[in-house]
Amino acid sequence: SSTSIYENGKSTSRNLQIRRIQKEQERLEQLVSILHKEHIHLKFSFLKGEFLDVIADLIECQYVDMVVMGTSGANTIDEKLFGSNTMNIITNTEIPVMAIPSKAKFTSISNYCMAVMLEPEEIFTIRQIANYLSLLELPMSCVNIVSSPQMLLIAERKRQEWMQNVNYSNVTVDIIINNDVSKGLLGYARDNEIDLLGILHRNLPITKRLFSINHSKLFLKQSQTALLIYNI
């Protein structure tokens, strides 16, 4: 990326970016204090380079377990961090990515839900999450969106075997009919006051993906629920 330089003491675009970073740093430090989370260590970096390359290097060098990103909004540090770059990170990293829509408001995580397709390859990840939530004595709801009553019958048959393989008492599965996956999930998350919605992102043909790229972008723009996206 280029940096514009002005003469006669005028600020440079680089200096402007640094000031914006510093303001965000101060805001986050204040938030840590307000929430009494002083045990959380904050580290700020101002790096130059291609976005995906920089993020990939940080993940590798600092052994990052999760990437947290906003998706849009006027009060961002740098608007380049959002939109298509969020989807690029989701597609090109193996670790979970939390995508926070601009409309989402912070709340404690008590209602966690996973969007599922009731496929065998989901079982390992679902069991890991269910085990973690069970230790916290929290339930885990799952939702499967189908397009028609005929698909509902198929899903009902798949659900029984899928639940037997998951084998965690804190896990439940709802099956919802909606021919638009995004709208179905938005409605379910809203009606059930879901705090965090998990998504299993697959490198499978688009007809078998829960989300296409376009669906994901639409969901992130409209949702008030944060997403936690796992690559499987």
C-alpha cells in the first residue's frame, strides 16, 4: 500500500493511520479496565504488507488460536480490514475465525448454537465443542436449515443417527424449513436470542456448503449475532 506524504508540516496518511490505531488501543485498554479484565494481555501491532500475508505470518509466528474480525462499520481502524478480507481470512486459514457484524452488541455467551448439515464429517468438531460447553454446564443447540418438507423428512432420519454419534446430553438439534439458508439462520438466531452462532466451513462443492461466499456476506451484513467459523 502507498503512503502519501505532505510538505510544510502537514500530516501524512501514515501518521493518520497511526493515530487511529492509538485511539483504538486507548479505547480497548479502557474497556479492559471497565470490565475488570486486567488479566487479559493486550498487544498492538502496526504492520505493513499484503493483508493475507501479514495475518498468516502473525498466526504462524505468534501461535494464534483464533482470529477475531469485524465485518463492517464506520468506526473501524481501517475499513480495509473488513468486508471481503474477512471472507478471505475465513477461506485461507485453518484456525477458527470469529466474525463480528457491525450491528452486534457485546453480551455474555450463554446461548451458543451450531449450524449443521447432519453430515458425518461434522461429528468430530461438534463433539469437541459439546465437551467444552458441558464442562461449563452450558447447552449446545444445533440448527439444520432445509428447503422443503421433503428434505425435512430426510433430515429427521439423519438426525437420529447423527445424535447417536455425537452422544452428548447437552446437544439438541432443530430442523427449520426455509429455502434461503441465510434468512433461516438469521430468523433462528433472532428468535432464540443466540449470542454466538458457529459455522462449519467446508472445502466441498458449493452445493454441499452451508454457506456460499455471497450468502456469508449477506448474513454478516444483516445479522446482530457474532459468528464463530470453523474450517473442517
